Amino acid sequence: MMSFPTTGKAWTDVKQALSDAKKGDYAWEDGRLPVYIYYLDEELHEVVTQAYQMYFTENALGRRAFPSLERLEREIVEMSLSLLGAGPGAGGSFTSGGTESIFLALKAARDRARAERPEIRQPNILLPYTAHATFNKAAHLLGIEARRIPSRPDHRADVAAMERAIDDNTILIVGSAPSYPNGLFDTIPELGQLALKRNVWLHVDACVGGFLAPFVRQLNYPIPPFDFSVPGVTSLSADLHKYGYAAKGASVVLYRDAKLKEYQRYEYVGWSRGIYSTETFPGSRPGGSVAAAWAAMTFLGEEGYRRAAGIIMDTKHKLIDGIRAIEGLRVLEPSELCIFLYDSSDPSVDISAVADEMGKKGWFVGRISDPKAIHVAVNPAISTGVDAYLADLRDVVAAVRSNRTVGKVDFRTY
Ligand SMILES: *Cc1c(COP(=O)(O)O)cnc(C)c1O
């Protein structure tokens, strides 16, 4: 166990210790990590890190002290709203990530229900089976009951089943654009109709798709409607620290009607200091992540994001073609955006063993438990590793088949 150091060390030594610490991590720079990392290129990396450093010390909690951060946050929200089909009167907040964006949307829905439907004692929300686990985390913290509704056989939200599950205490329903596990879009227009018909809040979780799908659509790939252009969508989450290529700690939660944002607020006056009032979860917030996100958006513009989207789709097709060409593997259909799954089509090729062996070769292997498959979330950083990946995968599948290897990986952990 490390005890608190009595004396300090030279920065060169501290720096060396940090570089050494990283050595056992997966080499995302070599394209070996199809998750967690969203890296476009060296040029943008430089822009984002310098922007972060310019605001390294500032605290975005201090709105009176740092009006520039308030402006940058507002502009990030405005740019996001304009990208995602919002009309006049819409609003939103810059947050620390998808988890906070979703937490705040649920808090706003809960507190609106408390104000407008006080007869509801135990509010509930309805989630498709494939919606992100963080909805349950937020519901747990907020005292909301989260009900999972089995998805259709095609892994999309079963809207008819969701309609049957709505009761007098249902305050919100969810659709994903796309879902993180399966990579598929729920039918947001149908969910929007249901929300309007039954007067419930519809939250669209576009943490993955928000800053990617619009640009993939501009490249003429078919992308289903999912944003505020769809009637009935009340709020939407979109992660800037995923396909927005911002520094970690960056997302937005957006509302069709800016008035709903007021329900995010928490206020307390009964302490010695006076009014404590915040509209997001944390107190102190890094100014750097605001500046870095703003810098990424303004540096890249639509043009830059389209280029990134092109790299992602080309990389995905190269990987899918390569995997299809390996006997014993099967790519699951369809794949609508950046996420695809593959499994075994041959009883003598155990997919767990393939995952184990690829891991031993230094590839981080994403997994999904239902259906049991290997999960690839394509990002621009993996484009450099595609040929090496496919070559290793070919060898691994051949070896697993001839040795009848059975894997040990638990596909429920990822
Ligand atoms: C990543 C993700 C989240 C959670 O976001 P964090 O930034 O990890 O907190 C929620 N929903 C979807 C669809 C995601 O991909």
C-alpha cells in the first residue's frame, strides 16, 4: 500500500513513473482499442489539449467569475441544438458525460411530474432492454422505478409492448440512437407518436449517434430520423467526449422546450453561505473540458466531422469485409452506424476462445452477452490497425478450430 510521500520528487522522476505506469495498458495508438478512445488525428489532439490547458485552472462552477465559460457552454449547446434539428425555444446544458446528461433529463422529468402531476407517488420510466445501464443508475439515485421492456427479435424497442406497459405513474420513455450494446436505432418516430398520444416524456439517448449520425447521413448513408425533427422527442443526450472528439468530461443534454431545463436545478439556502444553486450535478467543474469541446467543434466544423465520419464508415466496411472472408465467423446484420457485432457460424469455432486469444495478442476485445458476440465500436484511431487485426483474427480462428479451444471469458463483463 502506498503511503503519503514525506518529500516530493523531481518532475522528471514523476513523469517517468507515469510513463512506466502506462506500459501495461492497451496500445490505443496502434488501433488496438475499439472502445473508450475517440481520437481523430494529431492535429486535433493538439488543438484540444491546448484549449484544455488554456482553461486548466478555471472552474465552470464560477459563472460570475468566468463569464467566458458561461458563453462557451451556451455556444456548445446552441451548436448542438442546430445540428440536432431543434427549433426556437429549445435549450440545454453542457455536462460531464452521458451519465450526467441522462441523470439530469430524468431529474427534470421527475421534478416536472412532482410539480404537474403530484398524484404520482412512485414514478416509473420504461426502457428498452438495450438502453444503457446508466438509466438504472440514475433511476436508482432519483427514487424512480425503472422498468425494462423486452426488445423485439431484431433488438429494437418493442413500441407496442412499451405502450402496453405505460400506466398512470409512467413519466418517461426511452429510445436509443443507436443503443450502445447492439448499435441499432430504436424507431424514434413511433416512440414519438406514443409519447404524444399518452402524454409522456420521450428521452432519446444519442450519446453515440448525436455527433456522428448527422455527418454519416451527410455522406448519404441511410440514417433513420432520431432528433428533434421527430415530433414527440422531449429531450436528448449526446456525448461530445465520444464522436465529438472532445476531452473526456463533455456531453450535452438538450430539451425541445428550454423551460424544462429549470427542473434540472437544485437549490439550497439553509447553510451559512446563502443561496447555493446549480443546474448540473457537480459543484466544481473543469473549465478545460468546456474549452476543449468548444475548440473541437469550431476547429472541425461540419466538414471536419464529415471527414471523421468517412474514416469510420470506411474502416467499418473494411473490417466487416475482412471478417466475412474468414471461414467460421459471421457478422450480425444490420449494422447501422459505427458499432457492429460478430460471432461464430461454426460449432468448432468457440467465440469466447477467439476473444481470449485476440486478447493475448494485445487486442482489446469488446463483448456483448446477448447475443453472445464480439463488439466493435469503430473509431478513427482503429483505422491504422485494421490489417494487423484481420491477420491476427485469421490466425486465431484457424488455431481455435484446429485445437478445439474453449474460451474462458465471461461475455457479461466488458
Ligand atoms: C456512453 C454512453 C452512455 C453513458 O455515457 P458516459 O459518458 O459513459 O457517462 C449512455 N448511453 C449511451 C448510448 C452511451 O453510449
